[in-house]
Amino acid sequence: MYYSNITTLKLKPNLYKMEKKILLALEKIFSKVFEKKIKLNKNVSSSNIEGWDSLANLNILMAIEKEFDIQFNLSEIENLKNIGGMMELMKIKINEKTRNRR
Amino acid sequence: MNKIKIAFFANIAYQLLEKDLIRFFKEHNITLEIFKTNFNNIVSDGLKINHNLKKFNPDFIVVFDNIHYKDTSILLCSNNNKINILENLSLVVKNEYKSKLIIANHFQNQFRPSGNLNTNINLKVKKFNNLLKKLSNTLNFFVLDIDFISNIHGLKYFLNSRNNYAYTFPFSLEAIEIISKEIFLIIFSELINKKKLIILDLDNTLWPGVIGEDVENFSLSYDNPANRAFIDFQEYLLELKNNGIMLAISSKNNPTIISKIFKIKNFKFKKSDFVSINLSFNRKDLEIKKIIKKINIHPKDVVFIDDSDFERDIVSATFPDMHIPDLGRNPENFIQILDEYCYFYSNFRTAEDKSKTEMILANSKRKNLKNNFINYHDYLKSLKMEIKVYELNDSNFHRCLQLINKTSQFNFNKYTMTERELLDYKSKNRFVYCAELIDKYGSNGIISCLYGDFTSNNLSIKNWVMSCRVFKRDVEYNFLFFILKKLVTSNKSKISIQYKENQYNTILKDLKKHLQLKYLSNSKYFINLNVLFEYNYFKIKTKLI
């Protein structure tokens, strides 16, 4: 218990940094896919952005996979239709990757 | 041509290919316009006429079939149905959309449920890909060889099942660029001027080392890895030769030594594989000038391969239009480097292409024969020539298109045509005729093509082209006279031809003089049939087949 608390504490500032980094990267990817400047927050979903259809989704997904060197499974794709869900999943994936590297 | 229009009939998310496709064309200053189609049931939707697509006027239609969609895949139809569908598809594309058809074949299945036993689906894929290859020649469509490119890059790298299940796109992110490049190459190779001749150096190009330094011990045995790489390169060149690319040698070597090489084991060439063998210690650019003159070819249609920087530089300075790739010093990379230039990428092979080297060599025999005659008329007579005239049909269509688009010297206005434009000439009041020349050395193949339109009082020749191989044999007068006699029904008919002089078609000046062509307007020249009647040319037996 003591040990895990320390880990959480240690991670907190990193977590904030990571979220910011992910959000910035997503804004870059979205702006590229939709060919216009796009500002994102956790509440944005496919209904808020015009043209966010399945094709755009695949483009976004593949760009994220390339940028962060992670892979999404078929069952996870459902969560990728809003930014909040997308960021949560990405955090898990990035952490998994970092742990495996250690 | 600065704009290309394409459409997809696909049950994959082809839209993912768009960005890369547009980029590849843009790199060559071509704008690509892609017609928006929905996810397609190729079997049913592909055969229905889409009027919007017809209006869009596509140059190419790409068919992409995904076996994952079992009810919409061509591959999973019965065998007879497959052929029917492909036949109908090619007819619809050709006649309704006046477009060229590209059909993607299938990649192999990644999985082997029964280990080494061939799985049912893999056998189906192999059979279908073979069928597609076979039908592509008779139905005149291009095969987008997904099987080949997926094998080169590896199926694991190329495919992504998640994308397939979730987004109807069976390929990985990395495959997108590769597939787009392949589609681009098929289309681009139809637009560009393809290379016709490779002039090769010998030492360190066709074999390792310098043969002149140790003739007695020279060998091309398979024990030596470098030999094997050079032999593979020889085989690659031979394959090009069999596909209609001419080969010639220009080397600073002794003819006696080189004649020995043709007897050496594992040297893949015969002397007759080369249209010209120039062995001399003269300057290379001067020797190459001789070859070009002999074959009657423009330097822009020639690729020169030599390991020496010095030789490449001097040839490049004399012939800035010639393509002179640096294949480097490592023979294991020669094929890959040359292949990537796509100089010889070709979708169709005409009968004339296959026997080009033989035809050129027969031409040399004709020239030798000519030297034995003092009187040119006697020489022409001895050739026992005959001209067969054909209307445009399926078997000569591609050769005619090739002649119209590739001929640069005997070409009245250098108007290049798409397949669709030529097809349009099959209609009423329009004509396309081509001529095959046969002589005692064999057939020269289809060597001339002439097309235009006519009404009761007017006959207008839009363009007329002839292969430079048969110049100065009076074929042109016989062919023109034959066609005009056939088409002109009244003495009052006005006959005209579109003629635009350019730096390449200077050879037509004599013809213009002999036929006394008179300028009308807008590059149109008037042909006086009486002048042709009276002109004293060598008469050749000519008939319509």
C-alpha cells in the first residue's frame, strides 16, 4: 500500500504533463486530418466536428498509432469517438508501453 | 496532359489512398481528380451505368475487390460467373465510360489452418490471380498486382485485420503509400514516353572485372557470388529485351576477345540479342552517335549504362536528353536501382514489341542488300513488299495507339491520344486505318496509322504516323493513295491534313514537297489528289484485310 501510494504521487505531475502532451498531439493530428485548425478538449466528440466519420476516424487512429507507437484493438475502437475516451485509452497504452520497456 | 481523372469501384475504403495518389501525380505536375463513389458491390453496382460517373469522364477506373465481403466479392463467385463479370465490367468501362480499367488482384491468405496443406482460399486466390492475368490480355485491362507488392513487403507488414474488420480496409498504414505508388505507376507509365533502347557497357556492367586483362582465365561460373549477381542482371536485361526493349553494346574492347564471351558458359546473351554491337576504343559519345543513327532513334528514348563516371559524363554532355543512371559499384543492387526508375514499366506488349530486335536486325539485312544495288528501284523490287491495310480492331488497337503516341519523326502534328479518343474514331464518318508491311525478310508489323473524319465533300486527316523503320520505301505514298482511293468518292472532295512542323518531324518536309501540300488555315494543308496520282513512286501491292 505504502509503495503504491508513492508511485501514484510520483506519477501525478507526470500524468498532467502527459495529458497535455497527448492533447497537443491530438490537436495537431486532427488539424491535419480535417485540414483546418482544431482546438480540442475532453468533451469534444464526433458529433461536434463536421466530417468526423469512420474514414476520418481511421485516419486519426492510424496517425495516433504512428505518433505514439501504440496499437488499438478492434474492441477499443468504440471508445475513440470522443476526445476524453481517446485520451484515457491512450494514457493506458502509453503507460503499458513504458512499463514493458522497463 | 495535366489532368487525370479516376474513379474506384471498390468494397474497400479506397479513400485512404487518395492523399498519396494525389501527391504522386502532383510531383509530376499532374492534377488528379477522383470521383466520389460509395462503398460498392462491385458485382452488381459496377455493371450498372452511373450517369454522374459518365459525366465525370474518367480516364481510369480502378476495381478493388475485398474477399472479406463475401456477398460482394468477385473472387467468391463461381468460375463462369467470374469470367462473365470481368468481361461485362471491361465492356462497360470501355464502351460506356470510355475509360481504361485497372483491376486489383488478391493477396494471399496469411494463415494456414492445415499447415503446409494449401488452404482452400489460397488456391482460390492463386487461380483467380492467374485468371485475371490471362484475361487482362484479351480484355485489355491492367492488373494492379497486390499479390506481388504484398509479397515483396511481407504480408504481416502489408495487412492489418483490425482495419479490415473495423473500417473495410484490409491494409496497414504502411501499405497505403505502396499501393498508391503502384496505381500511380500503372497510370503514369501510360502517359510517359517509355524508353526503347539500352546501350550497355561490358566490363563491370555485364560481368565482373575487365575481360581484356585476363581472357584465358575468364569465367562466369556460379561459384563466385559476384558472377551470380551479374548473371541475374543479364537475365533481367534479357527479360526486358523479350518485352520489346532493344539492347546495344558500346564498349572499349577488342572484337576478337568479345566474340569469345558469347561462347562462355553462363553468359546469357546471343549476338542476335543486340541490335548493335559497337566495340571500339574511340570516344564513347561518338560511338553512341553511330548506334543512334543506325537504329534511327531519339536520344531521349535511350538509357545508357556504364560503370565509368568518365564515360557517363561525356555521353551525358553530348546527349543531355539521354537517361544515364548511376547503378553504383555493387552488382547486387543493379536490378533494384534500374527497376526503380520505371523506364520500362509497361502494361501492354504488342506483337511488334516482342520481335523488335529481330525486326531491326532484318532491317540491317535489308540495308546490306541495298548496298548491293546500284539502282534503288531494283532494290525495292527485290524486297518483294506487300502492304496489308486494316481497319481499327481489337488486335491492332494498342499498336495503333502506341504508334500515334510514340512516333516522333513521321508524325504530322504530334497529337497524343487517349484510348478513349481513339475509340471514338470507330464511329460513323470517322476512320482509322493501319498498315502492315511484309517483305521477303518477314513482317515489319503494323508500321503506320492514319485517322480522321469525312463527309461527302470533305475528308480531313487528323493525323498520320509511320514507324521510322520503313522510311524511304515509298510505303507512305502507297498507303495514302490506297486510303484516299477508298474514301474519296467524288472529284469535288476536299482533302486536308493537319500538319504542324516541329523539331522532330523534319522528315515530312520532302513528303510535303512531293505532295505539293498547300496551306489552308489552322495548320490544315490541302492535298491535291491529282498530284498524288501523278507522282512517280514505287508501287507496292496493297490490299484491305
